[in-house]
Amino acid sequence: MHRREDPIVTVQQHIKEQQNLHAPHATGEFSWLLSGITLATKMIQAKVRRAGLTDIVGTAGMVNVQGESQQKLDVYANLVLLHCLGVRDCVGILASEENEDAVLLKRSPGIGKYAVVFDPLDGSSNIDVNVSVGTIFSILRRKDPHLESGTDEVLQAGSEQVAAGYVLYGSSTVMVYTSGNGVHMFTLDPSIGAFVLSEEHLNMPHQGQYYSVNEAYRDAFPDEYRHYLQMLRRGEIGNKRYASRYIGSLVSDFHRTLLKGGVFLYPPTASHHHGKLRLLYEANPIAMLAEQAGGAATNGETRILDIVPNSVHQRTPLVVGSRVEMGAFEECRRRVRAGELLASSLAD
Ligand code: AHG
Ligand code: MN
Ligand code: MN
């Protein structure tokens, strides 16, 4: 990770520089698309910062396609992203956690080559209590702009993502993104209203000191996860005694993992047999960022980015983190499958 000497590099300037380096014939459409995300997330952060002053906290009285109660800010964030991205010609498809089906935008032939999939507001249970929330996005190139169904076109493996990232509305507003050439972080300077480069080419530490999981559900975790957590607690991984941190906003929990190393897990649970997190707009973008920063992400069986989705809102277990912790997870899983680690050796 390194900092530049330049006094200020905005996200737009950085994207342009990256394109000059890696895609000198780029048309500029991709940076126009990303400016839709920066505009929308600036609008969302402005609303988040005023939560409590305006009538924006609390539920919207509706339930989304996942059967989850929508918060007013979920609805607002979704509308803002749909609008800011929908007016950009290069965007042909939009898919959101808050909409049942992907939206196919009618564009002239050959226009609208990108699809954007997003979680408009992640961690919405934390809004009312002033804890960090975020927005997660994944950008895909449409396979066949003549298809009549947007849904079919967003069902691509995560390895096909053109770019991915998130914006975290924390003590400051931070944008982290990758377009396949490293992970870069920008901080919103509220005095000028621009995202300014904080770190480029972020690398996750090889090992961290925190594990992050909702331990209240641990009795129902499959054995490999229970053994793994026991090893972390007992200091059996890299001779390190781990502490735990769990915020309950994936964006926040992952951001800490990206900067400090460690591991985040959302295993299958009693209520969510296939995990709770959504593959297309939570696990995939997070997995791309993790890999680009030198980490890894799995669903417990398969590399996240290799999974070919079969529905927009498909859920997945997720284990994501630094190289040492991820290697130890794979080894633990192998030993459980080989019968070398038995359930009888698990403490309560
Ligand atoms: P969302 O607010 O977009 O529905 O996502 C919430 C997710 C994720 O951010 C977090 O990691 C997880 O839910 C927390 O779930 P638990 O409360 O079950 O731990
Ligand atoms: Mn979410
Ligand atoms: Mn959400």
C-alpha cells in the first residue's frame, strides 16, 4: 500500500489514469458509469448524515423480495441509485436487492453494454442506532445486449465482474473499488464534495488478529466452521490469540478485514441453510476486492468467484479474509471431511 505525494487525486482522475494505463482505447463510458455511483452515494451519505434530523429513520412499512422489512433509507438509497445509473446510456441493466427482477433499460442497439448489480443500503438494521452502513456494487459487461431479459444477463460468475466496490458511511465516507488492477480507497472530503485518493493498491495483511462472525448462531454451524472457530479461539492458527469483532454490516466488517486482516464468516445457520448473504451483490463484489488485495473468499466448498448463479437473489455462505486465515480454513475443512477432527472434540 502506498500514498502519493500529489496534493489531491480525485476518484475521476484516478479512474482516467487507470484507463490510460490498462485500457488506453477506453471510450470513457465506464468512468461515466462510475460517476453515477459516486453521485448517488454522495446523495445517500448526505441523507445518512442527517438521519435523526429528518424523517428518514425507521421502517418504510414494506417488505422486500427477501421477505425483509424495508427501512426508509433502503428505499431512498435504491431510488437514488436507480435514477443516477438509469440516466447513463452505457447502463443497460440494473439489479438491486430491493427489486424482485433486474430492470432492463430500453436502449438503442449497441448502447447500454453494462449491467450494475447493487445492495443500495447494507447493514440496514444498524441505521436507527447510528452504526456504519454502506452501499455495495458489482459491474458486469452484458453478454448479449439483444436479450429481452435483464435477469438472464446478470447471472454471470463473479469472475466476470468488470469492477466492484463499496461505499462505507462510517466516521468518514469511504469508497473502495477495483476494476481488476488492484484495490483503491478514496475518502469523501465534505468541504469540496469529492472522493479523494487515500490509498492505492491496498494489500490485505497476510494475517490479522480478529475473526468476525455472529457467534449467537454457532450451535447450528456445520462442523468445519465450529472446529475452525475453536482453533481461532485457542490460538491454534499462526500461534495467534484472536479477538472478535462483529458489527453486523457486511461492508463495515469487511472494511476492517481488508485494512487489518483476519477473517469474516457468515456460515449456514438454522434459519438460513444456504447462508444469509446474497451472492450477486454482497459476496461477489466483496470476493473480488478480497482477491485483488491478496486475500481469498469461499462459500465453504468453492471459490466464490467461480459460482455460476441461478437467481438474482441467491444466497451463499461466505468466508473471506487474509491468506493465513483462509489457508487454515481450507485445511480445517479438509481435516473434518477426512474424519481427522471429530465433533466430540468440540467444546460447547
Ligand atoms: P442488508 O441490510 O443489506 O439486508 O444486509 C444485512 C446483512 C449484512 O450486512 C450483515 O453482514 C448481515 O446481514 C448481518 O446478519 P445477522 O444480523 O444475522 O448477523
Ligand atoms: Mn446487505
Ligand atoms: Mn441492503
